Amino acid sequence: MDQQSPHQTASDDDEPTVTGWRQILGAPYGLRLLAISAGIGLHAFNEVAIAPVLPIALEALGGIAYLPFVYAAFFAFVIVGGLSASPLRRRFGARLALSGAGIIYLVGILIQFSALNAPMLLAGRVAQGLADGWIVALSYSLIADLFPPKLVPRIFAVEAVLWAAAAVLGPFAGGLTVQHVGWRAALAVSVPVVALFFIVMPFALPKEKRAEKPATPHRLIPPRLFTVSSTVGCGSWLLFLMMCAQSVSTVFLAYTLHHRLGLVPVKVGLVLITLSMSWSVAAIPIGGIDNLAIRQRIMRLGPLLQICGAALVSTGLYTLILPLVLVGQVFNGVGFAMAFASASHAVIEDADPEHRMTTSALLPSLETSGFVFGSSVIGGLASLLGAQSLLAAQTPTAAIFYLWGASACLSGLAFLAAKGVTVKLRQD
């Protein structure tokens, strides 16, 4: 447990009564929200802005064969950063830990910018992934400490908007920089976000006293995670499985849209961001619902909407009807918005007080792990089916239904997990 819980600062009697969205933007929560958003936004922006740049950079360095390893290494070290973020905060405090992570992030950018070969670029991406994992995990771990419980769903709603903005602006910024300045500059496109992070963080985060000995031994995996008898366990399964289910569209949708429907890259990009935009638009009104029972019912319906989304996307791809794909993407985004904030909030609230920081910090790694696992499982299924060549063919193929059907099955498991999640406010 933190040696001095900043949550006490967020709930002291001298702070304003928490009633809604206005309090988030006012003192003292507005600056805290900006700091948290800078950390989470850095992760979101970095993940999507570099995607169109890496193939070009590796081709220029003569190492395009390294492309899958660069992606895998980045995500692997994001997870490593998430697992090690809590002991880092316990040992050094949030300010110092975040400052160190920010410096390592900049070192990673410098290594990539000056890369002479593909292995050097890979090394920079590893450093950036580790720092990225620390920053986003530490930012998540601070949410329950810096904001009263009633504001937490709104904080997650704001972060959903942030992800949508990153999904739109990131590839645009990366691609534009490559085109007009070059791939080296494009690899450093997140520097302005890092600058905002360093400017805001010292003023937004309260000072933490570090005890010589932690109150409880640190556990990399907090208790009850991935059990089936608690909100922490079922909530972690819900988030993990929904990300698994979404990975099929992330991996195969762009490829299929381009080859089967003949869409040019710009139009493919517009279809892809439909999910993020619908998630963002739906997250704000859902995050503003204060009635816990209503939020719980909405959360439990989220995976069902994701199943409908998978059915619509696959049918649209099979029949070459683009509007069905678009509606399916909207369903997927809204379904994720229905579940994400409430499930994350429920897991944080239900966590044991001495393990709440660790549990909160693990949420982004949990989601990343879900994406990696889902990509591996569905990617393996695609290899068994020979789906890549089948999806590129002009004739209809049942492989579409197998892949998105696997996604629907994962969403069905997520629906079962959602039944064990209870949305409540902690009493400690």
C-alpha cells in the first residue's frame, strides 16, 4: 500500500463537493486530469502515430524483416512496465518514478532518431515500450488516489475521448511528418506530448512520503485477479476478453477492406477510426450516469453489442456491403464504451486497499495482454485456414465468419464474466 495515500488529498473536507462534470475541470481536479491525460495520452498517441512510420523506417534501414519483432518487443515491454510500475512507485514515489520513465522514453526516441540499423531501432523501441508501460500504469494507479470515487467513471470517459483523438490525429501526424520531414522526425512526433507531460506533472501530483519498509509485500499479480468469484476477477476477465475479441478487426479489417472492397488507404483509415469515435461519443453520456444500478446493467450489455458488431462486420465483408461494416464498427465502439469505464471502476473499487495501487496499475497491461493474446489466437486460426490469401480473393469466403465468429465467441465469454461484476463505491 502507498506509504501516504494521495486519495486522502482528493477527498479531504476542504476540497469541493463532487457533483458532476464541472468539478473535473475546476480546481483541484482539472490540473490532475491534465497530468493523468498527458501520461495516458502519450501511450495512446505513441501507439498509433508510429504505426505508419515503422515500415518506412525499417525499409530505409534495410531491416523490414524486423517489423514483427519491433511490434512484439514494444508490446512485451509495455506489459513488463505495467507489472513493475507499482514497486517503482512504492520505492521512489509517483513524481520521481514518472520523471524517470519520461527520461527513458526520451532516450528511446533519441536512439530511434539516430538509428543506423534495424537492431538499433529495435533497441530504441524496447526502451520506449518499457517507459511507456511505466507511464501509463503509474497514471492509471493515480486515478483512484487523485479523484473521489464518484468522479472516476468520468475520468475513464475523458480517457476514451483521448484515445479517439489519438486514433484520429496520431496516424495523420506520423504520416504527414514522414511525407514532409522524413521518417526520423516522425519517430519523434510524440515529443510535444512528452513536453506537456513534464510541464504539468510537477504541479499536479501531490508529494508522497516513502516509508522505509512497505506495509505489505508487493505482489506482481494482485489477489483475486482472474478468479471467477469476485468483481476484481470477473472484471479483469471482462476487460481481457473484450480486448481479445477486438483484436480480429485490428489485425484483419484493414487488409480485408483493401482487398475485398477495394478501398483506398484513406477510406480504410476512416472505417477504422469509426470504432474509436463511437467509443468516445458514447463514453461521455455513459460516464455521466451516477446511478450505479443503471451503469451496471449497461456494462453487462456491452459484450452483447460487441457480438452484434462482429456479426455485422463479418456479414458486411462477406456480402461487400460497406454500410454494414460501418454499423458493426459503431456497435463495437459503443459496446466497449458501455463496459470499459464501469468495469475498470468496479475492479478498482473492489480491490483490497493494500493492493489497489497494484490493481489499478495493471489495468493497461491487462488490456494490452488481451490484445496480444487475441491477436495470437486468431492469427493462429487464420494461419490454419490460410485466411490471408482467402481474404484477398474476390470470391466470398467462409474464413471471414470463422475469424469474426471467434471474436463473437470471445465476446460471449466476456458477457458471462460481466455477470460477476458488481459496480459499487468502496467504503474504506
